[in-house]
Amino acid sequence: MSLEEKNISVDLGNPLPDWIFNSGLFYVVITDMEGKYLYVNDFFIKKFQSVDTDISNKYFTETIIAEDIEKAIVAATKCIQHPTYAFEVDLRKPIGKGQQTFHSRWVFSLMRNNQNIPIGIFSVGYEINSVSEINDYKIFHNLNIFKILKNSADSCVHLSKKLELEGINKSASKFMGISDENAKDTFKEKLQIKENTPCVDAIISSVNTDKVELFQDHIENLDLYYFGIAIPDKQGVGIIFRDNTREQKAKIRLQESENKLKAILDSTSDCIILINQEFNILAFNKVAFNMCHGIHQNKLVLGKDFREYVSEEIKNDFFENFTIALNGSISKFEQKLTQEDGTHKWLEYVFYPVYDASQQLIGVSKVVKDITESKNQIAKIQAQYEKLKEIAWVQSHEVRSPLANIMGLIEMLKNERSNLKEEEIESLYNNLLLEAEKLDLKIRKITKSTEEHLESDS
């Protein structure tokens, strides 16, 4: 199925060489925006014709195992969100009618027409032995990698099986500081000097084991980082490498920043967990690890689904507040825990939306605080307030009654003394004494309550 047959105009920013499309090494696939196949190269057809007999009527997701469909969709979505970037993804495809699985690594990028409108996903893939590394690739034995890449911007060197220099392109000569006149001798000296480095170890291993080897290396005196691949063939070994100093230094700076941030997060007493929109754990601090292990007897693991750690008691509150945070708002709720000794512990859950440098939402930060002390303090203040209310009521109501009676009796004695008989005066004095005793009791009660209140404060 050719590009012309499908009438597809490919616009990938930079033109690709014909050998990519005619490759016996790389699989080339173009799908429309719904994931339906528009084009595959001959190498893809030869490899997968047993399962993809009618490729034109299939979707890309139909020809990979179910567990990897989500990864393919995520990579394609990223291409649409970031049209100037390419994204790498490892996918497994079934082979034949049996249970054999084929591991492959793909690079996805957005394909646009002449009006810059997205029309599909362009992807290039190659076989890997496992999802983590390239291990054995016999197809390289039928190719001369140096002939293909001698004019490449990437540095390319070809060695014999005795590790003698057979070819070096301009990019590699410039990178290594080797002139054409004495290239063989100079490279031999450099190879001996660089013994037991990742680059040299990969080259020797590739020749001895007849396997593809990946490597990363660093030239200290030049502060230069580079990565590469050693590919065995019938003549010897081809080495392709590229300067990635900028990327490595950026990673180092990022790692330093992450270490500083982690140190700050680990110094707080709050439990902090960063969860992405698919509920996968992106980061957590030491307090979060210890708290989760203590409450759930389950260890936090990066990349694991956080829903496995959510208890039934807070399940509804968690999902409600997590959704609110995903919509851009801060939310929180509280949980009361009864401990083994019968005392209560209070936790406050706060959910914050988290954005990256381009203000794209990447997830939710869940912060858990132990607010037991605060809750106890609030309860204490409330109890003190109720006590003060009681004292105020006694002062305003219970004290007023005997005091009013005393004042009334005194007024009567003052105004009616000359008209009262001796026994009436005696009765008034007895009533005065009784009301004074009542007032004394009330004052003692107030004094006692105040003292108890002050003792509880201390």
C-alpha cells in the first residue's frame, strides 16, 4: 500500500530519506486521526501479513495487544497536543495465530497537510527483544549501516571485527577531532585510551556477542555527554553516536532541583502525594510513605494506582474532592479516627490542582495534615466558652434574686421601722440574714467555677 495509492501528502517538518520508507529495518505506518491504517511499508506487511491480511480495513489499536492500547492512544494524544514533538512508546504485537508476542519500539509524530491541518499520525518502529532494551537484531547483518548513514548529521564509525577503523563520517571526525590523513592510527590510540568506558565496552560486547548494544558516555575534560548504539554486521560493527550534552545537563539540573524539592517536602510534617489524572502516583514524601504504611499496611509505589490506597471510610469524599481539584479548585474534608487506646485522631485532606510550566494540568496534590491538636484546642475553647456562659448566667440571674430581696428588705426597714412591731423587725432581720446566706452561696459557686476554669486553662 503506497502513499500514492492513498493520495497522502506527508508533511513532517523535515523530508525523510527514501530508505526509511523502503527500509528492511524500520516499520513505517501512517494512520488517520481515528487510528485507521492509511499506509504501511513493505517491511511491515512482510512481518505482519499473517495477522494483518486486510490492513486497509483495520485500526492500529486492533493490531497490538489489549494491554498496550492505552499507551498507543496516550502517545497519539500527546502528538496532537504538541504537534512539533515526537513521542516514543513501546508496544507489543501478536504474531500469527499462536501466543507469540512481538516487542517493538515506535516514535509517533503528527502528520499535517499543506494547510497545516492535522490529518494523521506518522510512526516509525523497530523490533526490540524486550520492552527495556534492544538485545538481538539479526536483520542488521544484511545491511551496511555506515553506507546508509555516512552522510548523516549523526556521528557514524565502522570498525572491522578486529576493531580497526574501516570508515568514519565527517560528523564523527569533527566530534572526535580526527583528521582523514591519520584517522586509523588516531582512532586506534583513542580506542586504547578509552578502554573500559561504556562506549568501548559496548563496542567490544557487540562484536563478541553479535548483539546490538546501547551506551551512554561522558568525556570529562570536555564536559561532553553522548549516547550511541553499536550494531554488529558481517564486516564488523557500526557505531552511531550523538552529542546530548545539553539534554544530560538539563537532566542533571532537573535532578538537583528535584532533590532540593524532595528535601523540602521531606522536612514537612504534612503527608504530600502527587497523583496524575489517571490516578497514578507521580511523587510522595517520606511522611506520606510512613503514614500510608501505618494506616493501610501498604507501601506507596511510584506509578501505582492510588485508588488502591483509598479506604472505604473516605472513598466518596476522596473522589468528590479529587474531581473538584481536577476542575481547578482547592477542596478539603476531615476524617475522625479512633485509635487503639480509645482516643481520637483528626486528619484534614486538602486537594490542590497542579500545573506544569505551560499551565497544563498534570494532576492533583493531596496533602494530609494531622489536625488533632487543633481540634482539641477548639474543643477546649468551646468548653471554656460554655463555662463562661454558665458563670455569666449565674451572675445575671441567680445572684440578682437574693440581692434584690436584700435591697427590698432594707428599704422596708428604712421606711417602715417606726410603724413595725418588735417581732416584725425581728422577722425582717432573719429574712435579711437568709437572703445574705443565699447570696454568699451564689458568690462561692461563681468563685469555684472561675477557679476551675483557670485551672483547666493552665
